[in-house]
Amino acid sequence: MNSPVDINPAIEMNYPIEINPTTSSRIHEMDFENIGFGKIYADHMFVADYSNGKWKDCRVIPFDKMPLSPATSAIHYGQSIFEGLKAFKAADGKAQIFRPDRNAARLNKSAKRMAMPELPEEIFMNGLRSLINIDMDWIPTVTGSSLYIRPFMFATDEFIGVKPADNFRFMIITCPVGPYYIKPVKVLVADHYVRAVIGGVGEAKAAGNYAATMLAVNEARAQGYDQVLWMNANNFEYIQEVGTMNIFFVIGDTVLTPELDGSILDGVTRSSVITLLEDMNIKHEIRPVAVSEIYEAYQQGLLKEVFGTGTAATIAHVSDLGYKDTNMTLPPIEQRHIGNAIKQRLVDIKTSRVEDKFNWVYKV
Ligand SMILES: Cc1ncc(COP(=O)(O)O)c(C=O)c1O
């Protein structure tokens, strides 16, 4: 079996990290049997600041509120981007992270699009490693749980006036999480709101992309759905993605997923699933997927599975797909042979139960 990649010695220290541990851990407040999602944060956070064209002052400090000027430019003009990944505890008790290099690269892609400075990979990786090391006991071990890691960067100029900022802060916070979607999700096909357009910022993991979806999600919830399936902006014919997931369909024995068109997020899970489909010799096509094609397949009894892919959910089966006046009810979860097999393989790789032949797992 390949051993996971070790990120400890590999990276040079051009950006030293000062460690200031907490004197009062809150870990006793944590109920690891009832974790929930995104409510309790681990003891520490990582911070680095950017000014005068340089990243500096890398530090691990106790998780706490932080003073910010009411004029902080990210609040007003939205130069704010983030990432999401997870750490798992392996059988040997060590922490491991799934493909953090992809998140480091995507953060920089987002930064570029939002006129923000790129972050040296060393800061991302060593920040991650220092934080996970110090908060190792916060990684839950209950099946389906993990430590969710949220790196983010935002503009800190204290300036009211629209211009690209000069000062930024990069941070990482973490929180123990249980499964994201406990039940299969019900998804409503968007028919008048849009999330992203070609040439816009849909491909960046920019905070405003999520703000743009909230009203539509509220309206979908009022109709009994959990999430919105976003469509292309100019004619609502082609499928893009779900709020926090990329989307896959199984028609007959072929898996379909929309190709990246510049307005869809390039999901780490999506890319991993595509690699696994290849590896498992499952027929798949990455191309524009029309909603009419999905509807026709459903009417012919050929739509076998729909599932979303994302760090938070891993694989989330879709139970219902609302489209115009129809609710497409999909086959029961036990019959989702492809989604279930891919999910199992991904979880097994992330927790080192099977060979990590693609070198996706980084050991801390
Ligand atoms: C809009 C959107 N699409 C897709 C995904 C899935 O991406 P990943 O697999 O990298 O978590 C996410 C989550 O990060 C997302 O926010």
C-alpha cells in the first residue's frame, strides 16, 4: 500500500510561524457524539497579513473574535474568498487531509479573479499543518465525522471607496463536523434566478457567489426542496451545479456531469470522482448536460441516479428533482450502485482503509 504523502519536511520555511497556544482549551465543551455542523470551533486559528506587497506575521493564536474597522473593505465591496477541506483521523491515530494542494491552488485561482494577492503555497500548507497539529484532539473519530477546515482571505483596507484593496488577511479556522446531509437531498431546478454567468466570478470561490444564491434557496425551501440546481444564465437549458456541490447523473449505465465552463466551481471531489470513474471502468461523459435530456431519461425510466459531490457532503444522493411542474422521484438509495460504490471508495481512501494509489492523502 502507498503511504500517504508527508507534508512535514517537504516545505521550506520562508514564512516562519509564531505559535501562541491557548491557556484554556474549550475541548471539554465538545460533545463528539452529537457534533452537528459549523457551530463549535477548535481552540486555535491561523492568521497571516498582507501589506506593502508582502505576506507576513504568520501566527497560530487562540480562536477568538477580532477587532475590525467598520470601514473594512471586504464588508463593503466583497473581496472575500474561501476554501473548504477536511482532516480525518486514520487508524494509526494520525491526522490526514485530502488533496490540500488542490485547495491551495484553487484559492489562488479565486484570488487572481478577485484582484487579491496570491498566497504562497508554503503559507497555506504550513499554516494548515501547524493548526492541525495543535488542535489534533479536535478531529472526531466517529464514523462520518471529520474536522472541517475553512481557509479564507479578505480585504482589510479601512477605506470607503470602490478600488482593489492593498491590505488583506488570510486565516484558517477549523470545526469538528458530523455528516452534512443526513438524508438524501431534494433539489429544485432554477427557472429564473442565476448563480453565475460566463465571464463572471462563478468559478471563483468568492463569498458573494453564495450570497447570490440565498433568496433562491429560501424560495426552494418554501416549496419543500433543500437546494437549487443552477442552470446556465442565458437560456436555462444547461445544468451547472448545486449550491455547494457539483452534480452527476446516471442515465442507463453512463455517468454524466457538466463540463467546466468557467462559471462552475472546479470541485476537488468532482475531479476525484471523475478519476475514480475512470479507474473503476465506469462509462462517463463530461460535457454540456441539458435539463431536457435528464427529464426525457426520467420519463423513459433511464434516470437511475443523481448525486452531488463536495467536500462537505462527499457524495450526497438526490432523492427528488423538481423541474417545472414535475417532481422527479429517483430510485431508492439501495439501488444507487454507482454513487454508493464511489462514496465508499472515497471515504476509504480518505481514512486510509484502501490503497491511496493517486497520492491524494497528506499526512500531518
Ligand atoms: C459552488 C460549489 N460547487 C461545488 C463545490 C464542491 O467543491 P469541492 O468538491 O472542492 O468541495 C463547492 C464546495 O466547495 C461549492 O461551494
